[in-house]
Amino acid sequence: MRVLISGASGLVGTELQKQLLALGHTPVVLVRRPATKANELEWNPSKGQLDATALEDIDAVVNLAGATTGILPWTKKYKEELIQSRLDSTRTIVQAIAKTKNKPKVLISGSASGIYGDTGENLLVETAPRGEGFLADLASAWEREAMKAPSGVRVVLVRTTMVLSRELGALGRLLPIIRAGVGGKLGNGKQWWAWISLPDEARAIIHLINTPSASGPYNLTAPEPATCKQMVKALGKELKRPTLIPVPAFALKIAFREGAQELLLCSQKMSAARLLATGFVFEHPTLQSACQWVTRS
């Protein structure tokens, strides 16, 4: 199977390539420079440029391109980049697929848990209404572009949550603080943080590629929900470090403004039921198993 990947150099894209290769598949990566390798394909999403003929032998497309939301605070200029990087890339891919005679069977397109907004204690399934806020608007617009794919191409929207990795991603800043023994809950720590391990994120994407009945949105989240306080405590336990120094909500809001509320203090208790119903088996289904993997090299 030949799988075209945008955002291939990112955290999830890199892991996805690794797993595809291990399974004997061929990842083909989109690059924004002249292609220098056989598995590279040049494109320019800001100009809508992607050679449709190069997609003739592609079996599946995984669209992960988009500027990271983790750079805080979000300036007006950077918010525009967050929007355009996602919409331009998705629009360019969909238009190229539409021009292709031998179309890929499936488009796996990125989305995010932010589409639900702050929902407190509510358990979120994929039919939950769109929330409020910048991230909800961003994810909703991103999904709409993907759904413009031509008929005959199965579209799966992967609503990604906090991806736990050993070095990068959401824990890239938090882990060193906990290792130093000066970590703690953010705000009151009661907010629900949807999460998934990096290996399971990539495994779920490959699983959805290979599940013909899968279409529409899927929460890519582990089946065991956790609050911010529970996650910080679990990481501290595995690292044998105290997690007694909280970061007040007001300090986060001063430092990170809008992003603090939407990323760090926002509560999202997400259900993995729809993904589990497809037969997917998690490698790290519990917070303990994920934290053990994260903290052991």
C-alpha cells in the first residue's frame, strides 16, 4: 500500500512513516522543496500546487499538515497561519484528488478535539455539537474542507487529542518540569484532558485506513479519561518526583491569554467508543500504561 502523507515531518507523521515501513507499506511524503528522494513529492499548498498525476498510484492519503497550536500566546498573525495552513493544505489535496483518474480509496484528514470546546463533565461522542471558541471554529472549517472530497473517496476525520510522547508534543515542556520535581496541576486540575499515546495515534490512523466501513469523525483518544491532576500525578509517580507545585489559572491566562483557556484549562472528557467499535485495540489503554511508556526510554 502506498500512503501519501502531508505533515510527514511532524510528531505523528514521523511515527506514522515508521509504522507503515515496519508493516511493509510505502509512505510517500509531501515536501515544500524540490523532491530529492523517490518517496518524496513536491507541493505548495499556499499556492494550491500539487501534481494530480502523481497521485495515480496512491492507495490512501493522510492529511496532517498544519501549524502547531502549541506556540503560545496566539497572535492575530499566528492565528491566521493556524487557519490557512490547515485550509490551504486540505483544499490543495482535495482538489488534486478530484483531478485524479485512479483516485485513492480513502482520505484520512486531521481534525482536533478542540471542535467540542469546553464541555466540563460531559462525555463527548462524535455526534456532540460543535463548541465555541477559536479552536472549535478552526477544526470545524478544517473538517468542512476535507468533506469536499469527491464521491467514491472515503473520508475519515481524526479528531486528535493530547498526543503523549517521550520528547515532543504536549509533554515536551511538562515532562522536564516534573523530572525537576517542580511540577503540579494547572489551574484547579479538575479539567479533563483527552489523551492518546503516540504509537496508538499512528496505529489508529493505519487501522482506519484498513477499515472499509470507517468514515466520518473519530475521536482518537484512549478509553480511560483523565483529569489534568490525575495525569500530572501519574507522570510524577512513574518518575518518582513530587507534583505539589500548582500553576494558578490566572498566571496561565496572563502568560498565554486565549490559548491558556482553550488548550490548558479547557475540559474535554472524550469517548473512544466509536473507535473501539471498529475493532481497534489500544497498546496503551490506561493512563498508567501510557505514563510507563512515556517515562521509560
